[in-house]
Amino acid sequence: MFNNKITKLLHIQYPIIQAPMAGGVTTSNLVAEVSNSGGLGMIGAGYMTPNQMREQIREIKQSTSNFFGINLFVPSEFDVTQDKIKSANQILQPIREQLGLHHIDNLEIPKYDNVLETFNEQIKIVIEEKVPVCSFTFGIPSSKVINELKQHNIMLMGTATTVKEAIENENAGMDIVTVQGSEAGGHRGNFINEDHESLIGLMSLIPQVVDNVSIPVVSAGGIMDGRGLMASICLGAKGVQMGTAFLTCTESGASEIHKEEILHAHEDQMVLTRSFSGKRARGIKNKYISEMEKHEATLPEFPVQNTLTKGIRSASSSQKNREFMSLWSGQSPRLAEKQTVNSLIKNIITEAKNIITAL
């Protein structure tokens, strides 16, 4: 019933992809369980070192013989000035002090050349470890990287937030494109227009992309259940990518406080902020977001701001202090449940089959 081009290309039973959430959410257990339950598990490797990547890939291979994938952030040049860093640190200092962080020790500000070097090392690991699927966020890699991955029969997935970005992905040689609506939690993968110009709702975005590309389309953003899967398929998508729904699963590496915040949140608490990372992302509003709102325009770009706030996010998480955590979530928190990965996927498919029967 659910066999289509996506399930064939990705060697999966159901057209369900677990979103590759970077920052520790996509544990080896989560990724393997998704793949073992008929979907495609994905490692969110955006912040990983090449060695951390290799270690996790090997762990997952011990837990599943099914296809799984990995997601990388495509580096783009960023502007960083000492004045901006100094200004941001002055703004952040009172927050650090509230958390007992009085000194910033050995804070290594990222440089584009180093970020690019790490990305190229990550690509080597993907090839060496024969990861079957590789997806990209925040841009499209060079034709050299794409050709190299294709030579090793690695399935490539791009991310788009507009029709134009989807067309660029197809022209570059991506096998599949994930279209990300404005409902999506965390960072979105826009790379052509400014983030505020690419906030197109998913139900509007899917059919427009489907009409303009020939590669299979996967939909992402606020999808939590069988209704979201069937709506996406009716609009022309061949599958769905789900983040928040998997984030609250028992196998997820998200902190318990993050999971509980989503499970008790309402849709009108979700806001966009660039104050944590320098790149606009969707999450649950808290004290940090409110206090930083007036400073957003002056903060450094991603990944510099992300580095400056790392200690704040880490300390607030360990102190179980929701007010300074990045509580990423999509716009459908009322649909989130605490359950196992296997239960989530079974429930999605059962609900989707019931919809088909009812129709």
C-alpha cells in the first residue's frame, strides 16, 4: 500500500524518515530502532567530529542491517568580527552569571576554512563507512562532492524551503528533495533567500514543488501522525520526514526536560529566534528568547553565535532550567506523545490505513 519510489530508493517498508536532529537527539538506539521498525533512521551529524561520526555509524551497524542515513551541514562563508563577538559576549554575560558561568575559557571561535575542512573529513567518513544515504542541510555541496558520493552509490537527499531551492537541488544531482515548511522545529534548511523570505507553509509548498521537479519529494514540518502522512501523499509527496514526533520518543537523546516541555506545550508558544545560534530556528518561547529579542539583529551569524551560547545551553540543561535552553519544536506539540519508536510508526501506519478505508 505504501510502496513507492521513496520506499524503493531508500529500501524501507514505510515512507517515513526520522529527521536528522543535530546536537545529540539522534542516538544510535533511536536511529537503529527507526530503521528496524520500517522507516529510515538518520544521524544528525551537523555538530559531530569525524571520529564521533565514525563511532556512531559503527554502533548503528551493530544494531541494524537495514538502511539508515546521515545528515551534514553544508558550510557557507560567514562574517565574523571581533567587535560583534565582544558585543554578543557583553549581552550574554548576565545570563552566564545567572547560571554560575562567570568566565569564558578557551572559547574557540569557528573559522570558515576549519568548518570546510571538517565537512570534507565528514564526507570521507561517509564514503569509507559506506553509509547508504546522505542528506544535506543549509545548502548544496560542490559538484565534486556530489560526484564522489554518487560514484560510491550513496543515495543523496537535499533540503529546500522554496520551489527555487528544490529546483537547485534537482539540478545539482540530488536523488530526493525534502521540502521543509515553516512549521518545522529547530533550524530550517534555507540557503538561497533570507530565512524570513522562505517561511512558506508546508501544505502550500508541497504541490508547488511537486509540479516543478521530477525527483521524489519528501515533506517535513509539523507532521506528527497518519493524517500528516496522508495529507502529504495527497498533495504529491512520496514520503514524510518527522522530527518533533521522534524527539519525544523514549529512544531519543533529547533531555527529559525538553521532552516534557514539548509534551505540555501549546502551538502558540512556538516562536522563531536566531538568538541561540545566529540562524533562525523554531522552539518554545522562554526567558532567554524574550530577553534576547531586542538584540537579535546585532548578534553574530551561525555558527559563531552557536559557539558563544554553547555553555549557556549546556549549563541550563544540566541544571534542568528551561528558561535558557533551546527547546526546539515544530508547530504541532499537542500531537506529541511519549512512546517507543516502534509504537509511533505502527500508530502512524494504522491511522493512515484507517483514513484510506474511510475514504
